[in-house]
Amino acid sequence: MPSFIAQNHRIFYREQGSGPLLILLHGNTASSVYHQGELEHFAARGCHAVAFDFWGCGQSDRLAGWTTDWWAQGGRDALALAAHLGGERPILIGTSGGGVAALLAALEAPEAVRAVIADSSTDAQRPEDLRAEVASRRRCLPGQVDFWSRAHGPDWKDVVEEDNRLLLRLADEGGRFFRQDLGGIRCPVLFTASLTDDLIPDAGGAALRMARQIPGSHVFLANGGSHPLMWTRPVEFRAAADIFLARVL
């Protein structure tokens, strides 16, 4: 895998295709290895599709003591990756926590982002839900272990525990991902979500709540699937994304 340096950390990425730059941002405890299907799909649609491993995840350098700035840093690294690849304004597609990172990038650098698709993301989670998620993870069910091991390699336990502590810090701070209104975002945005998301209570309501803050944004809700929609209903997600991107490109 190719890599680049951002703030003295080596970040690995995988890429496919050529055309307008489209960067995929993975969710918490995942990595770019799980975005091969999206890389192939968007490359076939004429994009230069790229997925990278956030700091501390996948093959990227490890990071001790994750802070609640982790999502914002992921967004900054997406833009640093775009600069490394030639400076083109990217389309950012993030799922779950990656969607939060994509939106934060568009907030921090409105002129640097061409468009955002935020899948299965929310602006806030109740502290008790975050703590319950951490408790569930710490049971380390076989399916979870397989997922994390493939995502991060032999030190997956350390990565997941760093993320657990991150969620507990977020819970202690009230569970909000954004410190300002999303109205500062200037690029086109599509929110996608499942109405039967098993991780985010009322994911559809969260998508609508965020969309109301961004003039001209769009929402696609599926009455099926789970978390994230991108992987549990890939046909529907990709169809919605393709329609949105046809307007942007």
C-alpha cells in the first residue's frame, strides 16, 4: 500500500481508477481494507477512488491516547491526502464516524471540499448509548474479533481499546460530535441512513436534523438494512450515491 506523511505520522491508503478525486473515510474500529467494494464501484464510475487508514488504525502509525479531536483529525488527514495526490478538491464519502470526519472537514475548510456523502452518521449520541456500545465491544464476540483482526492486524485489541476510551471521553463530554452548527458547510451534501440502524437510535431523524442545517442538502433513507447502510444495503446506497454524484461532477 502507498503511504504519505501527515504531521509526522505515516498514513497508508489504497486507490483505484482515475478521474475526479473521491476519498472514502472509514468508521470507528474499521479500516480501509473494508472499502474494496466501494473503491471498485466508484472507480468504475470514472472516479479516482481512494480509501485511507485513520491515525491509529489499519496499517497507519499507531497513536496513543486518542482525544475527541480524532474525528476532526481524520477529516484533516483526508484533505492532506488530497494535497499529497495533487491538490484536487475531493469528494468525501464517510460512513459512521467517517461521515462525522467528512462533515468536520467541510466545516473547517469549506472551500477545500467538493461534496460530502455522510452515511449512517449522527450529530450526537446519548452518553448512556456510547457507554453501552463500549460494554458490548468489550465482550469481544467472535464476529467482532474477526472484523477487527482483519481491519488492524495482530494488535487489534489495542486499537479497539483506544477507540473504546475515545467513546467514553465523548460520553463524558456529552456525546456531541460538532461544536458548531453545520450551516457553515458550503458544498453539496447527501445524508444516507437506514431506518432500522441497530447502532444509532433514530438514524433517520439524525440525518434529517443535520440536513436541515445545510441549505440544499439531500437525504436518502432506506427502510431496511442496518449499520452502516453502505454495507448492509450496498445496492441502494450506491444507487443514491451515483444519482447525487451525477449532479456534482
